[in-house]
Amino acid sequence: MMLTRFLFERIDRGGWVFLVLLGIAAVLVPVLNLAVPPGSMFHVSNTAVGLWGKYMTYALLAIAVDLVWGYCGILSLGHGAFFALGGYAMGMYLMLQIGPRGVYAHPTLPDFMVFLNWTELPVAWWGFSSFPYAMLMVALVPGLLAFVFGWFAFRSRVTGVYLSIITQALTYALMLAFFRNDMGFGGNNGLTDFKDILGFNIQSQTTRAVLFSLSVLALMAGYLVARAIVTSKAGKIIIAIRDAEPRTRFLGYRVENFKLFVWTVSAVMAGIAGALYVPQVGIINPSEFSPANSIEAIVWVAVGGRGTLVGAALGAGLVNFAKSWFTGAFPQGWLFALGGLFILVTLFLPKGILGTFTDWWKRRGETRKPPTASPASQPAE
Amino acid sequence: MNASTRSGLDIGSGTLRPCSHPPGARGQGIGHVRALSAALAAALVACLLILAGPARAQDHAALVQRFATESFNDIVGAVNGLATSGAPRAAPIIEALRDGRLVYRASDRAVFIRRPDNSFVSALSGEPAAEIGTTRPVRLNNNVRRAIDAAVGALSLLHPDPARRASAAEAVFKSRDGSALPALEAAIGQERDPRIKKLMEEARAAVVVANPQAAEADRIAAIGIIQRRGDQDALAMLGSLPATTPPLVREAAESAAVGIRRTLAVWEAGQNVWHGISLGSVLLLAAIGLAITFGVMGVINMAHGEMVMIGAYTTFVVQQTIRVLAPGLMDVSLFIALPMAFLVAGAIGIAIERLIIRHLYGRPLETLLATWGVSLVLQQAVRTWFGPTNREVTTPSWMSGSIEIGHLAITANRLAIIIFAIIVFATLLLFLKRTPFGLQTRAVTQNRRMAGAMGIRTNWVDAFTFGLGSGIAGLAGVALSQIDNVSPNLGQAYIIDSFMVVVFGGVGNLWGTLVAAMTLGIANKFLEPYAGAVLGKILLLVFIILFIQKRPRGLFALKGRAVE
Amino acid sequence: MLIDPMETQLPADPVKAIERPQVVTQSLLYLDGVSVSFDGFRAINNLSLIIAPGEMRAIIGPNGAGKTTMMDIITGKTKPDAGDVIFDGQIDLTQLDETAIANLGIGRKFQKPTVFEMHTVEVNIEMAVKADRTVFGTLFSRQSAAIGRRVDDILGIVRLGDHRNRLAGDLSHGQKQWLEIGMLLAQDPKLLLVDEPAAGMTDVETGATADLLKDIARTHSVVVVEHDMGFIRELGVKVTCLHEGSVLAEGSLDQVSADERVIEVYLGR
Ligand SMILES: Nc1ncnc2c1ncn2[C@@H]1O[C@H](COP(=O)(O)OP(=O)(O)OP(=O)(O)O)[C@@H](O)[C@H]1O
Ligand SMILES: [Mg+2]
């Protein structure tokens, strides 16, 4: 009842198109992959399922980034850290599922621990053989880190580029830490060689198709949650904070709490995205923490259109599609293209593809409507 | 004593050889002036000694003769005798013995050395012997070998090469072999290099301390000498006294060890500070350009690291060109690379400012993204041009080597970078404070519109300020090419650190940048021994993250309305 | 944009807060011996000012006299170096931050109109209307009819009814001033601090603003800063003239404008 009201009142036309298309993909892709024989022109190849599944998790990450950047004006250069932490939580579960099938055939310890001559599971790993616990951690670890970090940062009113720089330092520090063997997360090599998830073989095409569908569902859920937030009154305040933070304060809103809320929600979303990403790509290693990854996620949002949730997801899909294509066709060219994209989008397409398109559509539809102002902030004196 | 006498005889016999010239050594390597003065000094000593107790060449003949025997004991005696005699040909004789090339003629027991080409020379004179008849080798057993080893050590104490003498003294210090004492005494007597003499005295002290037969007072006095030496080896020496050592000596050794540890800790702290300052200088160089673009202009230039990288590659290209065109200039290549790097990086910086950043003033987050894009493009461009692997940059000879001050090792390249960083910093400070351009820069950054109204061409000031920041990054690149790998990723390694420095120091304040760079550098070096390099760095990052929460505008924050 | 920590730190030292003699006053706002300096420059110098409940006070003074800075201090944006700022008899404002002070019932209109440019006029007012201001309260809040009526009322008062669906960023300077006054009304504070409400308005609009303020003053305490002497005269209330951070003269407009020193530094001969 609440939900249907929500769906009909707060989801705009673009959102509906987005949800319906995703819903269709969630059903159709696995069917076309599993039920249609490989020779048929309707067959979806295994690689495509894996690739698109990955894009879905990226899209979820993009929505998470957009929530804080597009709506709250917090440019996080460290969202990759939350993504990776969620991924590691999932990876740890998958590692423990290997059991005695590792190279060293140790009954409980993952291979890399046997290799390091460890005799028992470190405390951080306790409980990760339980799926529910691992899933809790997927949300809790990034969420908690974000909460603590945000609690300090927002209360001390660290904003703008300063915040961006320290988020970058955060993910960089985590990367260095996870590279260390004695951290107990597999060092350089990270976690890999997974065997199965919840008893299903992780390599089997059925499992992979299900993982794809789950990623789509997670993306839909993420979109709905984000949409619910930004269309609520709290969402209006969050946008107000983006545009005139001091003014919001003088109205009596606790800016730091609002920021902390979206920041934490966004981190949890990123963590879930990471958790879905890992079983599909089959590996998680410290390079996921690298600052470049986080910045790349920003460009997805910038390309798609920040401040438009659908745009962010779209941007993630487009940029990554381009990346796959480039790395196949001109491996040398990708970084040129990505760099160029950063420059061109910020210079010529500040609203991104979807934002620009919507503007154009609106202007075409009703010329009477006033043009929208730029989101430049008007600081309170 | 014999050794001194012998060199005196050398002078007397008219051969101008260095005084401490031991037997058979090729002493020509030493500079003439030094040889001359040493010889004169030795002659003086020799005159006195000749009066006191003349030793003649016949003594040496007798000593050498003693090798012509079948008795191992006699041979050991001969080795010991020869080693402490200071005979000029002691070294070749003993070496020959060690290699089994010492022989004697059965008929008259004259001793010869068989050379590798199987010709023979007289052991005593070193002159070739044409026809020698049947010979027998001088025999070797373990006792003889041990005697030889000791003798070689003793002989090295008299070697003309100061490095050899120094290492021989060090060897004795470590072995504390009592049998080396006579040789050591002899060597001390004629050593002219105060540094080596000190080493030898320390070695003698070590022998005395370790000698249970020595008088307690002597041993305690010797401990004093060792304490003055004050390094790890001294500490090891004092710690290795056996349990049977008399309590008084033990006590002295213990208190000396405590003293050494204390001074060593101070020296170690000093060394850490030194390393920290040198790391701080690197950070300063990398960050100072950023302090201008970010601090003065408020532009977040994520491509700053790539400007550094371009500076390093400019160095590579300059050196490559010099190698082809004028190899003789290699030692000054860095001085050619510096202006080149400044210009190249500065020009690229100006281009970036004109083409991109200019459109994004007042939108720091967008600037950040666009310049990140620039950094990707620049990296990939360099990768495509120069390849993804490290490029070799030559270090000029004046930048290698090191000097020692007390227990501080100061390497030339660190010193050079520190000095360079100071020069860059000071020049920049003067430039911004004292020149019209600096004034205009500050005017524009404080009030763009007003400055424009007063006729300052704000566009150009912006472009040149950005160019200046980038050019300085290029200079940093030249310096970093000397200590880091020149690869397309060079800049990436420094960008985060540079931002940390600028943010920690407080934006818009060059002094803050200096203090921050030095603080972080030194803190890093003090953390490293405890936490390891990586963990130390993580700790520092976490520290800065926390620090920014407390003081969001850094150590030296500007206050007031202007900054909001 | 960053806020200087010097200006915003929460009470770091609770002991100091306790040691402070508890000042209890009958007045709504009580400033005593307040001083603040920026990098050595004393913007507010031993300033004392008392506003009674229900009072409307006009503040005048030359540029840089410290009028805006005084409001910054009252609203918690700037922490004074010395002195007491007491609200409602016993609340020490120097120990609170902007949000807490706003929620105590002190509303502020900025010298430079500041509204939420990406929101419509209606939403701007709606956000200001007194209601639950917590995260979860706003997250699950529903558009209530009462709030809707209040928004309509206020839009009527500030005469922006026709513009309710326009983006605030598109309004003219004067309209933004009105909108900000409307937001202030919507907050329904006990004390309104209004910084130069008539700046950039036509004479007719200035008159309307004065009427509106007088109207508001019937039920609220108001502090108005203005340079427009006509406007001040129209308000007809007690006037305080600030100069170099402290009170130069206080009294009726006639008294104050007859004061030699006020003429010297502000009004001119
Ligand atoms: N945050 C700050 N940092 C530095 N100086 C400040 C700050 N705030 C105020 N000042 C200084 O304090 C003085 C008083 O400023 P204030 O804005 O209060 O004046 P005012 O009376 O409101 O003037 P006007 O009539 O022009 O609005 C000015 O000289 C101003 O430069
Ligand atoms: Mg003012």
C-alpha cells in the first residue's frame, strides 16, 4: 500500500522506463542465455551475461556516488573503498567455502594462510563461513567505516575539495594496508579461486545467470531507495545543503546528520555492489582500492548526468561498455579516451547526457517554462 | 721498531719510497707530496732509531733464511719474525708461502719465490734468479697457515694503501687477537693518518680489554678508548667480555656500554632527522608547485604529478641528447635539464590553464575531475612515446658518494636534493614577495575583479601563475629522476603525498608547506623503524585524516571572510 | 566552502562553561562586554546591547561598524573572544552552534539574500516552516495540510503567490529578499534578525517591507539593520548606532541623529 503509493507518486517517467527495462532484463537475459541454444540469434552468450552483470554492479555503485555527489555535493574520491570492502566481505565468505579443496587441502584455512604458515583463522575471519553473517558484514563494514569517517568529517565541517582529498587518502591508506600480507586478506593476490556460493558451483552458467538477475534486482532496489530518499523532504534538505549549506543550518537543520545519513546509506549501497561484483568476476584484490577506480566511478556519474539517478546508472553502463570495446580494439587508446571524457564532460556537458537531454526535452515541450539555474551555490554571508 | 728502522734505511740507501712502505708493496699509488712528507718524517724518526738500535739488512737475510727448514715450528717462527720485522719483502714472501710458491735451494738453502710463470726470484732481493738447481718447497701445515693469516693481518697494518690499513685495524678490532699486538704497536708507531691511527689505537684497546693477562688499570683505560669510539662494534666488543673478567673491568665495560648506547641513540635520532629532512625536501619539491596552484589560485590540479613526471622525462631526453652530442657535458646535464624541465612543464601548464582550467574557475570539484582527465592523457601519452618501462637517468659523479660526520652518513645525492629544495623554496618566496608579478598574483587571488579593474591582466596572471606552479613541478621532476624510477607512473606516486603536505600545511601558505613537508618527512622516518615503511605511511595518512577534522584548514590557516 | 573552526567549535572546555557566573536576565537578548577580533582587528569591541521581549530595535552605523558581525555572534556563526550572549534569560548562546540557536527560535535574514536556488519558491518556504527537523522525521514526513496552508499564507504575505512554482534562483534580487523574509516568517522564531531588508528595493517596496516588519513586530522581537533612514523613521522604534564595534548612541531616532558623534561618523553634516 505504502509501496504502491510511493511508486506512483515519486517515480518519474524516466524512472519507470528504467525500472521496466531492468525488470525485463532480469528475466529475459537468463532465459535467453540458458534456454536458447548457443546457435540461435537470440542467444545471449555466457561472457555477455558476466559482463552485463558486472555493469549492473557498477551502475549500483554509480547510484551510490550520485547520491552523495549529485544530491549532496560531497565529491567522494573514495567510494571505491566501500565497494572493495563489500567485495572483500563477500570474498571472505567465498574463500571459506573452498574448504579442503584448496591447493594445500587444508581443512579450514585458505591457501594463502597455509602459505604464510598460519595455524588458525584470524579473528577478522571468524563467522565468515556463515552466509547471513557475511551478508551482514557486506553492509556493516562499509557502513560503519563511512559512519565513523563521516561523523568526524561532517561534524568538523570538512567540505569541498578537502573532503575529496581526505576520502582519497582514506582509500589509498586502505589500499596500502590490504597490500600487506600480515593484514590477513591475501596481500597482493587478494582473494580468488572461489568454488561455490551457498552450495552452488560458482562457475556454473545457472549460478552466473542467477547472479546476473540478483545484480539487476539490487540495482532496482538501490534505485528505489535512492529515489525514495531524494524525493522525500529530507531529500530536499540534502539538495539545499548542496546549494547553500550555511543557510540550511540557519534554518535549524543539523547539516552534519543529513550528510552522515546519505553518506552512510551510499557507502552501504557501494558495499552491496562490491559484494555482487566479486562472485561474478571471481577475484577481489587491493587494486580495487586504488584511487583511480574511485575517480573512474565519478566520471560514470558525470557522463550520465549527476543529480539524475537513472543518468548515473546509464553513465556507468556506457562508459564501461566503451571501456570493454576500447580495450579490445585499441588498448592504447582507452586512457586517452577516458581522460578526454573527463575533460569534455566537465567542460561541455556539465549536466551529463541525461541532464542535458532532459533540459532539451523540457524546453522543446513547453517553451513557457523558465530555464533552470545552474547549481552554483550562493553562500550565506 | 724494526719497521721504522727499515724505512729509515730505505731513505738512507737513497730510494725515495714512502716511509711506511712495507715489503714488496707497490707504493707508487700514493701521491708524491704525501709520500715525500711521510718519508721526511720517517727519516727523522729513523735517525733517532738508528742511534738507539741499528738493524741491518743482514737481520732480514737471517730471517728469510729461517724458512729453509723442514721443521714446522721453525717455519712458524720465521713467519712471525718476518711479519713483525718490517722487512720490505715480507709480504711477497708470506704470500708466496701461503700459495705454496716459496722454495729453497737444497744446496745452499737460499730462499726463492716461484712466480706464476714458473720463473724464480730471490726471496730476499726480489731479483730474478736464472739458474737455481733443485729446490724444495717450504712446507705448510695448519699451524703455519694460522701464523700466515695473522702475519697477513699484521702486514696489512703497514700497507701503503690507507684503506687497507684501516680495514686491517678494523679486523684486529673485531678479532681482538693478542698475537697482532706487536704488529699493531709497530704500525701505530709509524702511522701518519690520524684517522687510521685512531682506529689502530682502538684496535689495540680492544686487544688489551680482551686480554685476561693485562693489568686491570690498563684494561679500564682501554675501555675508555673504546667508549670514545662509540659505535655498534664498540658495543659488541664491550658486551662480549667473558664471565671471568674481573668485576672492576666488567663494571667499567658496562657503564661504557650504557654511555655508548645513549650517544648512539642520539646519533640514530640525528640520522633519522637527516633522512627525514631529505624525504621532507622531496615532498617539499613535489608539493610546492601544488601549493601555488592549489594554495594561491585555489585550483586542484590532479595533473600536478604528471608535471613532475614530465620534468623527469625531460631530464632523460636532455641526457640522451648530451650523450649523443657532447658526452663530456654529462656531469652538468642536470643543470641543463633544470631550465628545460621548467620550461616544458611550465608551457604544458599554461596550455592546460588556457584550454581547460580557465573555464572552470570557481568550480573546484569540476577542476579536479578535468585535471584528472588531463593526468590520464599525459600519462598515456608518455607511455606511448617512451614506452611503459623505466627509463634510465644517469646520476652525475658529483652526486654520488658520501661523507661521514660522526656516526652520520651524509650521501651526496640527498644533500644535493636538500640544497636544491631550499633554493627553490627561497627563490619562490622572494619571487612572490618581491617582484611585481608576485604582487599581481596575490592581488588577483585576493580580489580578481578589483585587480582586473586596476588594470592587471588577470587572464595572464592566472596562466603564468599556473605555469609557474607547473614549472616548479618540472624542477621537482629533475630532482626526483635522481632518486626514483622514471616511469609514466612517477607522478601518481607523489600526487597524494603532495596533497597531504599542502592540506596539512594550510592552503595559501608556503611556509606551512615547508613545515608540513619537513614534519611529515621526519615523522615518516621515525615511524619507519617501528612500523615499517608501509604501515608508517598508513599511520601518517590516518593522522592527517584525523588532523584535518580538527583543523580543516591546516596548520597555518588563513582566517577570516576572504577564505569562505 | 569551509567554515573556520575557530568560529564554530563546540564548547571544548565544559569546565569553563560551568565556572561562568550564571547570568539570568529578564531580557530576550542580552549582550554584555562582547568582543571579537579577526587577525588582530577588533570588529566588535566591548559591545553591550539588550533587547526586551517583544521589542523591535533598529541598528544603524557606518560600513564596517560590526552590525553583521554582531548578528554572526548572536546566531553562532562567530564565537566571541569575550563577553556574554544570553538569550531568553538564561541560555548562553556562545556555547551553541548555528543549528541549535536557530532551533531556539532565532531567525536570520542575511545581508545578501540567500535562498535555495535549485528549489522552487514554495519548497523554500516549506523547508522553513516549523516542523520536525531531524533526518528521520523529514525522511518519512508527509505533506500535511496544515503545512500547506501555512505556506500559502506566507506566500500571500510576501506576495510571491504567483511565483510559487518558479525556481528561487530565477527570482529578482528584491523578490529574493522577500522570499527570505518569508522563510524567516515561516520559521516563526522568537527573535528575528533582519540584515538590510530594504537594500535594492524601490520606495514602494521599502514601504511595504517596513509595514510587514511592523506587523511582524507585534508578535515577535525584531532586530533590524538598515542604512535607509526613511525606512528607520517609518519603523519608529528605538535606534542603536554602532561604531567601530561598540555602541555609540542609543535612543529614539531623533535623539540619536542629534548626537554629535553620530553625525560625525555616520550621518554627516
Ligand atoms: N570573518 C571575518 N574575518 C575578517 N574580518 C571580518 C570578518 N567578519 C567581519 N570582519 C570585519 O569586521 C568589520 C565589521 O564588519 P561587518 O560586516 O559586521 O560590518 P557591517 O557593520 O555589517 O557593515 P555594512 O554596513 O557594510 O554591512 C569589517 O571591517 C569586516 O571586515
Ligand atoms: Mg553588514
